[in-house]
Amino acid sequence: MDREQYRVGFDNSRKEHYPRFSDAEFDRRRGTIRDLMDAHDLEVLLVYGQGGFHTAKMSYLTGYEPPFPTYFAFFADEETESTIFTGISNHVQYLKEASIIDDIRLMLPNTPMPVVDRLEEADVAGSRVGVVTDDPRYNLSIPHSHHEDFEQELNATLVDVTAAYTRATAVCSEPELDRVRRAGEILDDVMLAAEKALSPGISERGLSAVMEETAFGDPRREC
């Protein structure tokens, strides 16, 4: 194995290991969200994620599911490049490989000021800033100190559009439905393999190996 190609900071071909939707599908999604932004008079949307069950809101536009505090700035102006702000340095390189976003910046050490700087750079300071967080059912939002910083530094009005974003992204396209069907088929096969492998003396590790082999052993299983 050529280990040089896997060193941090080197260009490599690892993108092929992160299956993603087509460019056309991401264009459709961007159009859906820009329609939402137009309806709410927003020049920029800040999608916030920090792991858990609701990382799909960020991956919808980026292909990346954040395991820790992360912001994604998405602009109404199609000519303005979107930006991801990661909360840990070693994910800068990972994001270059796993996401579809090219502009990736580290949010540390003065969180969330790099986000403020980017919005000022994009000339949207003073405008209405849409905010998307985890789950509208729990009335959770971005950290309170971040909310204060954004309002004060940007002189902006923050508008929580999590519920509207959730409704818009809940309507699946055919490629998304196809991915769900494929995932369901794989899960069925995994459960059947686990049932067949169950016998006195098999360890959890052994059972896990059978399930992983069923799910990932066939290269056609990519989803």
C-alpha cells in the first residue's frame, strides 16, 4: 500500500471511498433551499450541527455529517461560495475528502468569529440570517453565546427556520428514495445473516464480523 497518498495535507483519491449523490441532486437541493430562503427574505443560512441523530440537515447540502460543533454558511447569491467551519483541526483534511464543499475553515480558537468574518467578507452583515439547528420539536438552537455574538458583531436579525427547512428536506427525490430502498435491502440481508450465524459459543465480535461482512463485503453494497 502506498501510505504517502493517505498523509494529511496530500491530494489523494480517497474521495471515491465516500459515495455521494450526483451533482444534479445537489443542484436540486440547493434550489429547494434557496426557494426557502427567498420565502423568508434571507441572504444567508447558517446550518448548525453537533452530532446526534440530526446531522442530516447539514449533510443535505454538504455530504458531511458533523460529530461535533460545526457551522455551514449557505448564501442566497449563487455566485458566493458556501463555507464549512469545523471545530477540530484534523477534520479540515477529512472534510476536503468527504464533503462536496471546497471552502473549509477552522472555527478555532476564537469561536464563532471566523463565521462572522466570512459573512462580513460575503457582504451579508446587517441582513437577516437564517439559522437551522437540530430538531424544531425541542426548541433547541445554536449556543446562546454564539447567538449573541452573531447579532452583535453582524448587526443582524437571526431567524430560526429549522421547522421550514425540515419540512422542505423531508420530501424525498427519486435518488434519495433509491438510497433508502438500497439501505433497507442491505439491512434485511444483515439481519438474516445474523440470524443464520447465531449459535452457542459465538461471541459478539464474531457476530459483528458476520454482519459487517454482509453489509460491506460486496463492493456493490456502496450506498
